[in-house]
Amino acid sequence: MSLAQFNYLQLHFSENEGFRIESEVAPEIVSDDYLTKNEIREVIQYANHLGIEIIPDFDTPGHLKQLLKDKPEWQLRKKNADGQLENYPSALNIVDSEAVLFIESLYKEYAELFYGSTYFHIGGDEFVDFDEIEKSANIPLFRPDFIMFLISFLSNVLCGQLSNDHDATNSDWTSRINAF
């Protein structure tokens, strides 16, 4: 990468299919094939040596099938074709405070691991199928402040966890969110 003058590597370590970095907070979420934190530190050190910055990528509140497979109570619920409620296995119920605290604890864990990174990709996409948003049952979809509710979740992750004692500033993220 450095020979081709690429200076960023986005390290996507969470997805519906797996969670690929060791976790001390929640070892049960980690896939069979994963990297240890020491291996990640080696990758970061090597990348720094070559002038490449690692951008960690932990998608939420969607793309969480691997994390939520043993926590159906934290999954978003939506109506199926018959009008019955069923769990949406890859989406977090962002109004469940226990579920949100769990995700925040993971962000804190990985913010510490990737402390030197300027950026941290948190996803925010494909949380729900917005063409079928009215079918989601757990979230206040018909309230005019639903978008603010989602922004609040993402803002708390950004400002509350990732920016603590870090080069990124809360005011920068807050101004971007408020501009939305």
C-alpha cells in the first residue's frame, strides 16, 4: 500500500457474518477466526512504520447479527408479511438502554485499542430498511424526532466513547451532527 502511496486502511472487523477482533468485554461475540489484540497492535505498529493510518470500522446499530445472535431481546422487532412481530436479527434496538450500554462498552474497548487513529468508522447505515420503516416496532418511528433519536445514539457513541482523551474533539462531531 505504501508503495502505491495509499495512506489509509479501513479495518472492518465487525459484520453480520463475524466479529474478528478479540474482546475482553464480551468474548462470546468473537468469531472462531479472529485476530488477537496483540496481533492488531502489531498491524498498527507496522502500518505506522509505513505511514499508513488504520481506520477501525465497527458497524452499528445495523450489521450486528453476530453480536446479537445470543441476545434476541436486544434485536429490533418488525412486522412480517402476516403482521406478526419478529426479531430483525442484525439491527440493535436503540431504545433498549441495556443493549446500548453493551455497544458503548465495546466502543470504549476498541477506542482504547485504536487510540492513535484519527478516525473510527461507526456505520449507521442499513440499520433498518427505510422503505419498510413503518414495520419496525421497537423504535418511535411515528414520532417526528425519530431521526434525532438515531442521531442521539450515534452522537453518544462518537462523543461519549470515541472522543474521550483523544485528538478528535466533541465540538467537531457535535457541530457536524447539528448541521444535519
